[in-house]
Amino acid sequence: MKKQNWLILLAVVLLTVLPLWLVPQLGIGVVSGPDGQASELFRGADDKAQRAIGEIAPDYKPWFAPLLAPASAEVASLLFALQAAFGAGVIGYWLGCAVTRDKLRRESQDKEAHAD
Amino acid sequence: MHIMEGFLPVEHAIGWSLASLPFVAWGLRSVRRRLREQPEQRMLLGVAAAFSFVLSALKLPSLTGSSSHPTGVGLGALLFGPLAMVPVGFVVLLFQALLLAHGGLSTLGANLFSMAVVGPFVAAGLFRLGRRCGLPLAGCVFIAAALGDLATYLTTSIQLAWAFPDPAGGFIASLAKFGGIFAITQIPLAISEGLLTVLVVNTLARFNPEELKGLALFARRGARV
């Protein structure tokens, strides 16, 4: 079980890191932008979809604008980090509780076994 | 899978919002009833929501040269049923729409439908099917979470292709284009999400076997791994 968990973590890390190295090697996804220069690698798929809409329906105008936009990419990454940190905090709390409870349960079982 | 603010024509935006609305109401009722009947499940529900918070904040690079993020709703859909994930998805999407200008209010209905309705229902359905066919728990969890994630991105592609059919090739050409952007990019990320979900379920089975037994989807065959 333990080994399986480590293998899973390793696979996830590889799945995330390999594209960073493979994509520039194989030259996938290098699409030249409107100005003829290769566009940035690893842009968000949401952005790409937005651009595709522009190609399919050049006349389409968004009819609603975001009420609040993060002041900069840094502020946006702050908020994304907060979102992830909040989630990770809850999971960490649960993990701590679960492991401790399991340990206490086992200790009390041991004690009962010794008492008999 | 976030369709940007204002990037769905008005009729589509309203239509998807109307389509999602009953699921939100239904989902809230389902969560409230579960917490009343089994208050000890509160912590696990929190973990499922937190898992979705973490995963949907992580934008990962993919083999197509663009980045996207998993949704993390598969875990909760397996543990608590697909409806429980609708309110969770709603909170995540609202937070990102209001504060991050990521997705939007006008596209909230469409995004909610793909992430919090289609994804969880596909995940829970496949999980049930896999268990009925006698597949091992870890395999079922992986398939359910990974394909649920992929189903979300396919739905987004269909939503956009429907709203913006290609002038020459129509819906199909448009679907191929958006599918190439979303669904293909998502394949490695869906695998990651499936693996991470297996990791959490392994941990649950190790430390919370009692709680797992109380969950509908796991109850039938017990929580043996």
C-alpha cells in the first residue's frame, strides 16, 4: 500500500514535469501568433479558447465584463495560492486528526490486550 | 474549462444558467439532508470540498503546450454522490469568477454544468458500473475520477462549439477545434487527477474505514481495497 502511494506521487510529478521538457523538444504547441512570433508556451487553455472564438466569430463582442479583475498576474497568483492553501490546510487538518485517532485507537487496543 | 466572462451569447448564457439552477437547489438539499442524518460525515465532506479547492487552483502544463487544471470533483462525487459536488463547484467557480476574473458570472451556469454536474455524474456513474463489474476499488476510483474530469472538458468544448459553430465546417469543425484545445490538453491532467483521487481514497480506507462504510457508494461491498 505504502509503495503504491509513492508510485502514484511519482507518476503525478512525472506527468506534470515531463511536458515542460518534452514539449519544447518535440516542438508541439508552438503556434505562431498574429505578429508572426512564436506564442508563449504553456498558456492557459482558457485563453486559447478565447482566441479560437475570435477566429471563428471575429464579429463576436463579449457582452459582459468581469466586475473585478485582479490588478496584475501577481495578484491573481496570490488569490490562486490562497485557494490552494485553504484546501491544503483542511486536508492537512483531517490527515492529522485521522492519523492521531488511528494511533490512539491502536494504543488503547494494545492496552486492553495487555490487561486481559 | 472556464468559459470567459461574456464569451457565451446571451441566449446560451441564460439557457445554461437555467439548466444548472435545479441542480444547485437539488444539491443543496442533498447536502443539508446528509449532514442532518450523518453529522459525523461533516469532516469528510470538508475534505472532498478542500480537494476540489486545491486541484482547481493548480494549473498544470500539458503535452499540448498549454496549461489547464483538474477539477477535483470526482472524489466528492464518489464519496457523497454527484449532487453533493454541485454546491462545492458553485463556491469554487463563484470565487474565481468574482475575485479572479477567471470564468464569469454570465458563464457561471455553463461552467457549473460542465464542472459540477456532468463531471460528478459521469464519475459516480462509472464508479458504480465498475464496482458492479467487480473491478478493484482503486481501478474504479481511477477510471471514475479521470474520465469525470475529461467529461467536464468535453462538455466545455461542446458548449463552445454549439455557441460558435464554424462558418465553414459547422458544429463538428468547431467541436474539433475546441476539443483540441480543452479535451486533448486535459488527458494527462485527467490521469493525474485520477491518480491523486486514488491516493486520497487509499488514505481514507486506511484511516477512516468506519466513515467509508457509512457512505452509500462504498457500502455495498465494504471498504476493502
